[in-house]
Amino acid sequence: MSMNLIKRGFTLMLLAFLGYTASAQTMAEAGEAFNQAISKMETDVDGAILGFRNTIAISEKLGDEGMDLKMKSSQIIPGLYLKKSNNLYKAKDLAGAITAGEEAIKASTEFNDEKVKAQATNLVSQFYMVQANGKLKTKDYDGAISEFNRSLELNPSLTKSLLGLMIVYKEKEDVPNMEATLERLNAVGAATDDASKAKSILQSHLLAIGAKALQGNNNEVAVENITKSLTFGESADAYYYLTAANNKLQKWDAAIEAANKGIALEQKDKNRFYFELGTAYAGKGDSDNACTNFKLVKAGPNLKSAQYQVKTVLKCK
């Protein structure tokens, strides 16, 4: 055998040996990176994440040989981002918790972990809601709206964020958006306490607008808003204001209808309704019913006026 062939064979053997050594060395490095990452999971989450990502980078160079460590590392990383987010929230670092939570969503998408993705999405949605409530307390209403909407982009069914939006729009006296928000709430959870609270907020706000308009003799506006408030829930007060507004507009039949509904709901003092009913019947020219109702007024600020109608104006028997 020639010397050249011997040298060539020796060179091939050496290259094969070096290749085997490099492969063994790289696998050992991957294992070491993985074990170090495992050891940091409880005390150094960032270090653990970096370690598992390093394990993946090394393992990818090994092909099939590194597949197991790559898969194991990929399964751990999304949950670590979620853990980091929770830790930051407990440490009262809300902004950091949101950032880490968004990283958890990205990582769970990257590594196809639907369970962690759902958990992280729900968590970050609630963190945005907390941030929105903070802005609401400081009366940064536009900022609160922005944060509540971020929350709802992640979780459209988070009824507490929708209730928060309702409160913000009430403070801004934005009735159209209050109505739209209630529709969204009813679509995702009509039977929830949050939907019930939102409906009550809208009802009360519309009634307050109507009562204020009534005081200013803006009676058409009063009727419009009070009538709308009644679509979200009935109350004796709403029917009383509606009766009074219709009487001022000389809409006697509408006033009588509203007064009778209010009397059915009134639990304390019906005198105010009887006076308004007397006024409506008198306006219609129905003296008998006017007298009957004015006589039923037994107390309150309208008593003297009712007595005057009975004795002097209508001359009731």
C-alpha cells in the first residue's frame, strides 16, 4: 500500500473521530444548558427562559439527536413567561406584568401551547382592566377607555371591563356609547350581575337627564329621556316625572296613563300622583275624576293646591 493511501485513510479516520467528538461535545452542552435552566426556574425566571432558548439553539444543530431536549424546552418556556407575569403583578409592577403576559402570549403561539395562551390572554386582559380602573379613579376618562378596550380586544366576554366602560361613558355623559356598551354586555352575559348593574346605571342616568330637563321646563326632552329610561326598568319616580312632564305639555291621556302605572309601584306616598291625576282630569274637562283625585291628596306640598281646586275651582260636592 502506498504512503499516500495510508495518509489519506488516516486523515478520513481523524475527521470522523473529530466529527464524533464535536457531536458528543455539543450534546453535552445541550444537556448542561437544559439542566442549568431547570435549576433557575424557581429563583431566576429570566435566566431559565434564556437557558431553555439556548438549549433549543444548540439542539437544533444536532438534528434528530437534539429533538427531545428541544421539545422539552419548548414545552416549558411559555409557562415561564406566564409565571414571570404573575410574579411581577404580585410585586405591584403592573406595566411589567402586562409586558411579560404579552410575551407569554407570543411564546405560546411560537411553541403552539394553546393552554398557556388562553391563560395568558385572560390574565393580560384583566391586567388591562386593572390599569383602566386606575385611570378611571384619576378621571383620565380617555385613558380608561383605551385600556378597557385593550382588555376587551383580548377577551370580549370580560363583563367587568364592559361595566367599567359603562361607568366611564356615564362620567362623560355619552348616552349613545352607554347604550352601545349595554348591548355588548347583553350579547355576552345578559344574566350577569355586571349587565344588571350597567342597565341600572343607564336607567338612572337617563332619568336624571329627564328630571333636570323637567326642572328647566324642557318638557319634550324630559319625556324623551324618561320614556327611554323606562325601557331599562320601571320606578315610581320615573312615572311621576313622566306624568308631570305630560301635564305640562297638556298631554292629558299620557299623563293619566303614566300616573296610574306609578301609583301601582308607589310604596310610600301616593299624594303626588293623585294631585297630578287631578290636574290631568281637570285638563280633560272630567270634573268628577278630577275631584275624586284632588280629594285623595291628604298631605305633602300639593295639599293646599288640591284643596283650592276642590273648593274654589271645581266646587266639588
